[in-house]
Amino acid sequence: AFYKASKLATIKIPDSVRCIAEEAFAETAYYNNSSNWTNKVLYIGNHLILAKSDLSGSYTIKSGTISVAEMAVRGCSKLTGVVIPDSVKGIGSISFANCSALTSIKIGNNVEYIGDRPFINCGYFKDANNWQNNLLYIGPYLVAAKSSVSGSVSAVDSQVVPTASLSLSALSSQENSECENL
């Protein structure tokens, strides 16, 4: 959206925004100002925009955060745990992808939107013990399904899926990376 807008130094994102596209603010003056980064993480208002790839250990997203941008924490191979607070309403596509050491994930109770493949290739995703009938849940949230599942799946316990039945063919073909509110 504003990629490489090198003079963009002040950014305000409304709290109504639930999804922020990958690199939407990369290489802006705001992004390049080191004082806007705290402990290797860049927030704009109540939105987690990006974490540096050397973020390690367990990380708790700050309270009051409303969304995690697409690809925001992708590739943080030394990140072992993440706590997503109750304030978070949206988790962007591929937001925690390729965090190979990420095995502990706690998601708050108020998420309304989870993008496509948010935890693909992270440690939790790769652990076969976390899969139930070819479905991957984190708490009550259905976050992935293997292509070998067919038909419909009961998602009564999933807070992200608002209906009692979910067509996996529709889920797997749907691209959730569009951010209509930005």
C-alpha cells in the first residue's frame, strides 16, 4: 500500500482495521526509524506490523494490539512461543509461517479473522501430535486442514468459523489475503 513511501513518517491506522497486507509500510520513514521499533518488533498504533527475523524465545504481543499483519512474524526461526492477547481481533495470512522453533502458541478469546495459513511450517504445525483427524486447532480455533480431508467438517468448537459446518474445498481454495479495510 505505502511500500517505499520514503517520506511517510507518521502513520495512524484505525482500530477498525483487522487485516494489514504484507510489507504495507516497508521502507517508509516510519519503518526505517529505529526509535519506532521495540525489542525487534514494529507496531503502528494497536497493530503489530513486523518482527525482525532474529526475534527469539517466547514473545507476548503487547496488550491492546488489534491485529497482526500478514507475514508479520514470518521466518523468526528462533521464536519458541507466542502469546496473542484477548485484544487481538485479526491474524493475517502467513503471519507466523516458517517459525520452525515455534511450538507454544496461545491465542486470546476474541479473534474474528484468521488469514490463510498463518502457522504453516512452524514447529506447532509440523508436530503430528497437534493434528486431530487431519485438522489443526490452536485452542478453539481451526487454523489448518490437510488436503486429504473431504466433505464437511464440524466446526462447532471453532470460534473463527461462524457456522456449524465448513466446506473444506471452499476453505482450501479461498484466498484470504485481501485486506478490504485498509
